[in-house]
Amino acid sequence: MHTKLIKSGRRRSLFQAAQTTQSVELGRAQLERMLPHRDPLLLLDAITRVDLSQGLVEGRRRIAEDDPVFAGHFPGDPVYPGVLLLEMVGQLGICLQHLLERCSPGAPIEIPTDDRPRALRLLKVEHALFQGAVRPGDELTLVAKSIENSDYVSVCAGQALLGEQVQALAIYEVFMLDDEAS
């Protein structure tokens, strides 16, 4: 288990800017070229910083006040579901894997208009921690950190932060499928 990473990741952002960190503004069009997800389950608004040398990416998501999940989770005390926070950081991790495969550290981050997402499946969530409520209207900072990569398996840590406070932390493993297997 990744005990040291979990211990530090529950207290502060895993994204520590360095000289290799690039500020970017990758929006919906670029996200759709990296992710197979679409509305209503595309849960990222943008990617804002990338550091391929450190295997890090940072993004953002504003939780809509009228999101239908709040009607039932929970009436009178709306809390964004933890499983959807896991999905958010998982999607950011998929984007990180895409960038690590296609971009070079230090080079400008570009997503070609003909780029397509790789087929994948979640294998397992090794660890998930929910430390605070996410409410309607909250602006989240999302972080994904690459832990291990091969041609077919990616292990990432992901966080959802509200300000400086870590609201959720997860470590998850994704299997990258061959194009024929999808």
C-alpha cells in the first residue's frame, strides 16, 4: 500500500509546483479528446497546470448548485456524492495518462484536434478517503499524480480540494485496453 503518499495526501495537495510546471488552459474540447466521457458524466471543467516531469496534473470543477444529485443526496443537507468525487479525480488521472503518453516534458502541452481517448476500464480503487463535504456552488481544485505506469496499467493518486483542504483522496488502478478490445 502507498502509506506515505496517503498520509501526506490527506493533509495537503500532492501538486507541488516546480520549474517544470506549466500553466495551461485545457477546456471542454481538449478534455473530450482525452476522455471517453460525455455529459452528464464528464465531470471536469478544465486542466490548469501540468508537470509531466513530476507526473502531475491539476484541474478544476465547479459544483453546479442545480445539479440533480442534490435532490436526493441529501434533501435539506445537500452533499455531493463521494463516488462522483472519485470519478472526477479518476477522469483527471486518465487525462494525465493521456498527456504522459503523448507529450514530452518541457514541451508545450497541445492536444491535436484529431486526438482520441484510449479505451480503458477501472480495475480497482486501492484507497478512498472522504474528509469533508462538498456543497452546491463549491469550486474544487482537482489533482492527479502518477504513481506507476506501464503500457496497459496506470496507478494514480487523486485529490479533490476545497481551498487548501483535502476533501477526498483516492488511489486507483486503470487498465488501458487495446483499440481492438474496446
